[in-house]
Amino acid sequence: MPTLPTTVGLLPPRHRGAVVDTLAVCLLAFFATGYFVLAGADIGTGMVLPYLGGSDGERRLVIASFAPFFLGNEVWLVATAGVLVGCFPVLEGELLSAQFTVVVALVAGWMVRDAGLWLRGRGGGLRWRAGCDGAVVGGSWAVALSWGWLLAALFAGTPERTATAPVGAVTALAVAALFVAHGLGFAGLRLTGRPWSRAHRLVGRTGPGRSFALTAVLMGALPLFAGPALDPSAHTADGATLTLLVPVLLAFCPLLVAAQAWTWHTFRHRVTRPSYL
């Protein structure tokens, strides 16, 4: 059976271009959906870190629940940005220019959050760790709210300008609440002891498994509902660029999925102590 790149190469130029364009759009949707479903879990858990962890040790336990995953989850965002830059350069330029303020807030929150996670164990005092915990919480909220404000413009069909304050604020809060619910479901699956009890209290009778599955579907739907406003199929790069990039990206997909599956399988057990190694 011929490989996909070979099969595409056998098509007439007109059909080949349509297939490659469609594959580029599907790759963008695939990576964006994967990011929201997977990274939404650790971002949401970080948002409720003060609630789940009443003490320094409990907060360390909560961080240990998503620490093995957050870097791998962020790869999906890097892949999304790579597809956007490589396959849709005009769309990338227009979107970043129109949503510059929101994107800066999102990236700043991302950096602050990751800095808190990386530096928490580098200091020796409670104040240092409390400051890092604050960075994790504040950065997580900044990321979630920024995504909500950005999605508000896309849901409204106006990607060329930032959403107005009322619409942007309401959408940002709604999206942030979804991040929180997703994180609580994840925490209910990963934690033990008092942090687990606090997560389970808010998850309710549905149980963490069903709650996490439901919020995963909703998180994955966010970029799919926002996609039509961008109309990526009308902003693809030239055929030669797509013919070069799309097969490489398709070959990258199984590696990313396999690495993600290995990580989730390796760290599948509930966290019982503030370490995951």
C-alpha cells in the first residue's frame, strides 16, 4: 500500500493541491484540539492550586499530579504555532497583529506559570515556594483568561479586531470556568488524600472520570468552533510549501501521539507523595 505522500504525488496537480490544503487544515485543527484537551488539564489544576492544596506539602502534591505532563502538553501548542506559521503565514500575521495585546498577555502568563513550576524547588524557604505557587496560579489564570478573550473575537467572527470589553470579559470568564472544571476532573483522577477530597467535592456525583471526559469534549470543541471565523482554507501557503511541509508534519503526528501515550501510561497511577520520579 503506497504511503500518503506518494499517493498525494500521484494525483493531478489541481486535486493534489486540494488534498494538501485539506490536510494542512486538519493538522491545524488536530494540534489545537490536542493542546486544549491536554494542556487544559494542567492549566485548570494550576488555577485551583490554592483550593486543592491547603498546606505547602499538599500544594506540592497537586503540582506533582501534573508535573510529568505539562511540558509534553505544551508541545501541542508549539506544533499548532508551527503549522500556523508554516502553512498559513498570512493568517498568522493577520491574527497576531489584530490580537497582539491578548497574545502578549497569554505568552506572559505562560512564562510566569512555567517559571513558577521550574523554580519552586530551587529555593529553600516557605516564602519562596509560596511566591512560586502564586506565579503558577496567576500565570494559569492569565493563560485561561487570555484564551477566552481571544476566542471571544473568533466566536463573534471578528478575528481582525480584539473583542470588546463586555463580550470579551464574559467569554473569558466562561472559558476560564471550563478550564477549572477540566482541571478538577483531572485532579480527581490523579490525587489522593485531602486534595482529592476537595476536588471530588466540586466534581460532584458524576465522578472525576465522567467529568473529565465531558470537559475534554468541550475543551476540544473550543478551537473547532472558532476555526470557521479564521477560514484557514482560504489562507494557505503556496502549493510547493505545503507539499514540502505537510508530509513532514504528518510523519511527526505518530511520534507526538506515541510520546504522549507513553507519558500518560508511565504516570498513570495516583500521586501519593510530593514526587513523581
